[in-house]
Amino acid sequence: MKQWIRGLFPIILLGGLLALFFAYGPLGVFLASFPPVEELTIERIVLPEPGSIVLHVINGGPQPVTVAQVTVDEAFWQFWTEPERKTVPRLGRMKIHIPYPWVEGDTHEVTILTSTGLTFSKEIPVATQSPRTDLTYFGTFSLLGIYAGVIPVFLGLLWYPFLRELSRKWLSFFLSLTVGLLAFLAVDTLNEAFETAEVVPGAFQGVALVGMGVLATLLLLSYLSRSKASRSDKGSVEGRYWTSLMIALGIGLHNLGEGLAIGSSYSLGEIALGTFLVVGFTLHNITEGLGIVAPIAKDRPSIGRLVKLGLIAGAPTVLGTWIGGFSYSPTWATLFLAIGVGAILQVIYELVLLFSRREEASLVSAYNLSGFILGLGIMYGTGLLVVA
């Protein structure tokens, strides 16, 4: 008990110091001299039916924000809020309902005016009715994810018979190609995470969220990998299957981000962009099946195991389309993308260790270095088909 008291004593003193600061500190002088700092983020705009706009807002600033007026296309408009109070507390959320006759296919701009006179705006690029959470739309978004993620990954797994007949030297070539594929995916996903972090409300610290997601995932998967290694040799059949499983998991988390992009594009009415994303990701993802099956090319995995690997890598695309289409959130998207980066980096680390244990097949040999560069080139080339 004495030890716990010693540990809590500095925290108790800190609490007292903060209480004195807020009660008798200089905040009153500054509050009287400067306007309050407000930050209101419009996370999502939903058009549930003709003549209705719903704004999903969150207060990411240090102080409560009171919504005073709402304008649509520079015209003041009636609105009502959910919950009914018009003040959004720090980290609080609110739905703002606007009975506005929006025009199908047109661009509209919505602006929130706070009680202090600050404004926060967001554009509706293409006005179209938002997807409803019914079986029709649910099935449609599922099919989009299957086309873009599940089918291409399974097509890539069909390279297994081809890889099985290769010599050890050429198999190492395709393993190094896998490292190149994953390295490109890691950089690409990290870039997407930082882009999404820019629109995360300030209080949630988007960049810190990226760093936390990457490091936590990397360390957690490293721990799981070491635990698995203690029970089975990495050079055994089970060890190689574990490596393929980790590759599939890393690719699956990356494909979750691809699904988010597809689902959010369709939900915003950008049908042409969404369709182009599906086609681009389909071509982009067929190479991922090759990377998954390369470590187990000399083994005889069961059909069940191959199906499991394909689902782990491809099915998250479907989940991503659901999230992007029905409840997209920049905060969660940033975290998911960061987790994907951490998973891919851990897989790259495991593959590099695999090469370090095989002296006759160093990663920097002529064959393997060319495979690594080819992997980067393949992903870059297919990535050109995906609109940013």
C-alpha cells in the first residue's frame, strides 16, 4: 500500500496544480481578450431522400461550439439538430438535418455558421441519393468488393502450379518479387494514411494515429510471429504456411483501404470514379495472390488452406466497401490504413529474415534484386490504372 501511495502521490499533486491553474490562473485575461478557438468538422454528408440533407459533424476543438445558422449555396436555410441542443461539446457529435431541395447531379456547398461568427464548409461534388442500408445496396457493395478484391486474389493463387515446378533459384526470384510488391504496398498505404489524416478532426491527432497504428500492429504481429516460431521451425511446412498467412493478412488490411475508397466514391455519387477504381484495383490485386502463394510453392497445401489465404487477403475489400458506402469516417479510415502499413512492414521483415537464413539466395543477389525491382515496377504500373 505504501508503494502505491508513493506512485500516486505525484499524480495527486499534479491534479491539485491543474485545479489551481484553472481556478486562479491567467486564463481569464486571455479569454476576455481573444475569441474562443472553435473547430467543427463535417465528417459526412448524407442525402437520404429528395429534399433532405443530413450533416454529420464532430467537434474536434478545445471548446464547445454552438451552431447558429446553416447556409446551402450561400442561402440561409432552416435546420434542426439531433440531439436537439445546438451546442456540440468537445469531441461530441451532432446530426444537422436541412430540408433543402437539392438537384440530382448538381454541386452544392453547405456552410455552418457558429454563434461566434466562424464558418465551416463542405462541398457536395455530385448530389445523388445516398445508399440505403437495405439488402439491395448491401448486396451491390458486396459485389463491388468481390470484383475488386476477392476474385483477383484467388486468380493470383492459381499461379501455385506454375511456381511449384520452378527451380529453387527462380522460386527465390519470385519471393524477392513478393518483397517488392509488399514494399510498394507499404509506401502506397502509408501515403493514403497521411492523406486521410489531414481531414481527421484535430483532437484525434491524425498523424499520431498513423504512428500509433503502424507501431502497435508491427510489434503485435512480431510478438505473434515469435510465439509461432517457438512452436514450429520457420523452415518447416507450418512455418512457411505461417509466412503466407502473414502475407495474406497484411495484404488484406491494405485491401480494406481499397474497399474504403471504392465504397466512399459510390456513396458520394462519383460513379465513374468508383467504376475506374474497381477496374484498377482488380488488375492491381491479381499480383497479390502470387505473393501469398510463393512461400508455400514447394509444399502441398490443402484446398481449404488456399481458400483461407484467399479470403483473408480478399474479403476485407468487401468490409471496406460497406464501411465506405454506409458509414465512412476519416478517423477510422486512417487507423485501418495505419494498421495495414504495420502488417505489411512486419511481413517484409519476416521475408528479409528468410533470405538472411539462406546464404545461397541472398536478397541482394542478381536474380533476387531484379525480382525485387520487378515487383516494385509491377505495382507501380498497375497503380497507374487507379485514379488517386
